Amino acid sequence: MGVLWFLLGLVALVAGAELLVRGASRLALLFGISPLVVGLTVVSFGTSAPELAVSVQSAWAGQVDIALGNVVGSNIFNVLVILGLSALVVPLVVHQQLVRQEVPIMIGVSLLLWGLAADGGIGRGEGLLFFGLLIGYTVLLVWQSRREGAEVKLEYAEAFGDGGPGWRNRWTIQVALVVGGLVLLVLGARWLVEAAVGFARYLGVSELVIGLTIVAAGTSLPEVATSVMAALRGERDIAVGNVVGSNIFNILCVLGVSAIVAPGELAISPQVFGFDLPIMVAVAVIALPIFFTRYLITRGDGVLLLGLYAAYTAYLVLNAVGHPALVAYAEIMGGIVLPVVVIVLLVLAWRHWRTAAGR
């Protein structure tokens, strides 16, 4: 029965996010909000609505590990799996603004979260700080949108409609879509969280592991659909920007609101602070040299990203079951594989920078 509720929760979350994104996008365009702002906020943030619904629901119910695991796991999943799958479909062109601004912001907020977690918890004050930074980031995007070109406007017009006659121009219909999406998100989050807690108890693993894996992957389905479909349609910068924007939103809004509404402080376990948060930061940092190298995410990069996620998941499984090979596996991955990957990426990025500087 738990599997049925989990699947129903996932369906409701995906459908709710789709309705919310479509309705809010059309409302924004109807009221004259810049298409660039719509893309970087409504689309990226809207696809993270399942994470928001699940984490807030979990934090309110006192299930802190699911709330935290959902955010941290989703950020790892977004970069390694969603970009990896999208790059396998077609090599992804990376807009220079993402390399110069959004990726550094993603790295910055990831480091900020790791630093604030050093005292063992994220309280209401930190949550307000995160939400304030989200407002500042949105204001920055609005200011920058005034300089957007015709190409950007055309791209988002193709994604969300050209504003021609029909139901898409009726604001009442769009409001109904937004309300319907929110209702589905609330119901889906409740069903999924309850099923996830049941899974954890049945399998004998911690709620943190369930949050980092099953819940994180499930709530990231809207990002999977959006990025892969964008890659198939040739809208490659949307595919990449959706992931980066969602990661920023997950920390600043999802975790921020969760910390604000939680009855008490969001306690950070030693495992999260010592392993999962550093992995999240490392994934954000690794994205920079990959994006910077020729401003292109190749199929080879996609295979690398997927391989890293498989290695991360294998560690979680070995750790959850207490397998004797865990120590040797951790030493090999941390002492050999990951340093080699980082060095290779940095060398490639440096060679690209030298080549570009010599032109």
C-alpha cells in the first residue's frame, strides 16, 4: 500500500508542478513580466515546487532528515543525473552568463549552507537569511532582464506561447491552473512523505538515506522532464539553466522556508555535515570547469556525471547496510578517483582558458 501512495504522490507532484509552471508563466507574460525573468524564476523555481512542498511538509512534521536529505540529494541529483542524461541526448551549449554568474552563485550558496551548518543546525534566523538572499537574487534578475535581446524573447515565446488569441490569454484560466497545481503539490507531498517514512521503517534504513535517494530523485522528476525535453527541442540553455536555477532555489527557498516553518532548529547530523554537504559543494564546484570548457557539456561529460552519481549512490547503499567493503570503497573514491577527476577537469579548463586568451 505504501508503494501505491508513493506513486500517487509522485504523479500528483509532477502534475502539480506542470500546472503551476504553465499557469504562472502565462500569468507573468500576460502582466508584462520579462520572459527572461519568467525563465530563470518561474520555470526553474516552479520545477522545484515538489522539493518545496515535501521539505516544508517534512519540516513542519518534525521529520528533519527527509527535509534536509531532499534538498541536498536533489541538488546532487540535478547536476549529476539531469545534466548527464540531457548531455547524452545532445551536447549542451552553456550560456556564458551561467558560467560567469549563476554557477558561482550556486557554488556560493552551497558553501554558505555548509558553513552555517557547522554549528549543528539551521535555525529560523538562517532561514530568513536564505529567503532574503532569494529576494535579492530575483531583483538582480529583474534588473538584468531589461537588457535581454530579441533572441531570448523569441525562445521563451516558443516555450510558453506567442500570446495569440485563446484560453492562454485568459488570466482566470491561468489562476485556476496555479491553484490546481498548488493543491496537487500539497496532496502529493503529504502522500510521498508518509510513504517514504514507511519505506524507511520497513527497510530498516534511516529517513536521511530515503530523503537523499528516493525522495530526492522523485521530487526532481519535473527538472528531468523539463531539461530532457528542452534538450530534445534544441533549447539547450534552458536545459542547463533550469538545473542551476533549481539548485539555487532549493537552498535559498526550499531550505529557507523549511527552517522558518519548522517547530525547532533543523538539526544537521554529522553524516550530512561531514559527507553529503561536502559532496553537494564538490558537485557544484565540478560543474564550473565542465561548463567553462568550450562552454559545452559533451556526451563524455554526461557519462562522467552519471558515473559520479552511481558512485555516490553506491556509497549510500554500502553505508546503509554496513557493508565491510565501505571503508576500502571510501578510501579509493576519496583518495584516488575524485582527485583525478578534479585534476583532469581543472587541466582541461586551464587549457581552454589559455587557448581563448591567445586568440
